[in-house]
Amino acid sequence: MTYRVVQWSTGNVGSHAVRLIANHPDLELVGLWVHSPDKVGVDAGELVGIDPVGVAATNDVDELLALRPDCVVYTATADLRPAEAIADMARILDAGINVVSSSVVPLIFPDHVPGDMRRPLEDACISGGASCFTSGIDPGFANDLLPLVLTGTCEYVETVRVMEIVNYNTYAQPEVLFDTMGFSQPLDATPLLLIPGVLSFAWGGVLQAIAAGLGAEITEMREVHERLPAPERIDLGFGVVEAGTTAALRFELQGIVGGEPRIVLEHVTRLDDDLAPDWPQPVGHSGYRIIVTGNPNYTLDLQMMGDDGDHNTAGLVGTAARIVNAVPAVCEARPGLLSVLDLPLVTGRGLMRSE
């Protein structure tokens, strides 16, 4: 069966999603939503640097909904506009169209999201008989699916730690890097990410998904962080980090189970490999680490690299691929908000190249 798909946005993740949909043997790209009027009418392939695909971009939502696609891949940035993104997705779901998304990341475990924020999506899923699945790489498969797979091969589990250890110096999304995360800001500044409660909201769904998979209960979430300055000026090409401002960030979100931090999410983020040498280091280059203590103990290091030789490109492609490849499973799932625990194993079915 071929599933008809609309892509929503052509940003850092969306541009990869267009290519993935166009090349997927079980998907057909039938529409593309864009924000910029300059992109309206341009072929989707041209916008993302591949051969023309015969689909012109539009900013007319009614036109896209009238196509009656099976699914919309919604990747518009939502860090600073979660209410608007939820309204967009609710409108799509209410029309009876399934959604896979990387945007409102707390929705990777829907019960983590406050009811008044979640309810428009729940109601739209019911009225439209549609399903909605949110994932990516982080939050996403690197810290919900993979640790759950490891715990499924244990006699018992004592702790689970999921880590991102990444140099962000090629992550060319200035709004996220400088405004949301606080790089290039003074060490005593309070960027969006470090406002009390934001880490719990953004990544708490990861901890809740792992806890649900283990049948455990998190009674509290604790946030801790530290920052280090740039010893000298760093020019990233898309922004400058002056000496003395934030150039390395480490934070933990600790899920308290039985009075102890048993499920922990940790990020170790640098803008230069030489910064913070005493902090956890990747094996080789940037990637993810999962540590399960129990019997057996497991340490899984996941290295990533895009075909352009950049690890941040790999993260963007992995984010897009996680949701694009899940389209068939989501279209066949029960109506409602879904988590990793609600889907079958999503594989790269049909994606092996023969040449």
C-alpha cells in the first residue's frame, strides 16, 4: 500500500523529510506547506536540492487538507510557539488526517503533557478518527526506544541513564542555539532552556516513557546544570561566541523513583571539542550513550555521521527518518495520541539499496 503524505515545513528537519518521503517506496509526496511567500509555487524538490518531484509548495492549508492525504509530517519549529503548533496539528487531525511530528517534543509521551494543552489534540483525534505520533532522535529513539530495548534483555534494572554528548558547532539554527539554549550569553543569564521547569517539560516525557516501559513510578523530577565559558572568541559561521560567554552546557533531568535518581537524562553540549575536558566524552565523535545498570550492565554508544561527513546532519536526518518511516504504522494504529509504547517495531522496510 502507498500512503499519500503532505510535508509541513522545509526547515532543518523538514528539508530532509521532503527527500525521505520522495524516496520512500511506500510513500507518495502529494503536498508541501511552506511559511515563506517566496517559496510558494516552487517545486518541493527544488526547495530541498533534489530533482523536481511535481509538487508545488503552498501556504494554503485548506488546499492541502482538500488533498485528503493519509498523513502529514509536521516538522515546523515549535519551541517558541507550542500553542500554535498544537492548533495546526489539531486542525489536521480533526480533518481525519494522521500526523507524525517532531515539533512539540513533550508529546513523545502524551500523558506527560498537561491536560489543557493535550486536550485539543485528543478531541481532534476522536472527532477525526486519526492518530498522532511525536518522535525524533532526542527526544526520541535515542533516549526512549533504545533504552527500552536494552532493559528488555535484563534480569533486573537498577538505573537507566540516557546521554547526548554532542558538539553543536555545525548546528546552524541560531534561534535554538543562542536564544533557547543560551550559547553566547553570559554565564549568569537565564535562557529559555534553563528557566525552572522547562527541562522537565521538554524532556520529562522521555523519563515517563522509560518509567512506563519498566512499570515504575517517577515521584519527582530534579533539574541540575552547569556552564563553562569560551576561553577565546569562537566564530561558528552563523554566529559568534565571544570569550567569557557560554560555550559549553551540561544538564541533567533526574527521575526520582523510590527516593533515588533512577532514570536520568543528561546532555553534554560543547561548541568545541577541547572545552570541558573533564565532562563525559563521546567515543570517536558526537553521539548518544545509554547506560543501564542491573544484570547485565549495559553501555551502548551510538555514533552518528551524515553522508556529508557531519554529525549534526546525521541527527537531523535521523529525526526526520524516525517519523517519516513511522508513517505506515501510525496510519494503521488506533486513533489517538501515541507513544513509542503504542507502535510496533518500525524498521527500514524497503530502504535497502541494491546498487
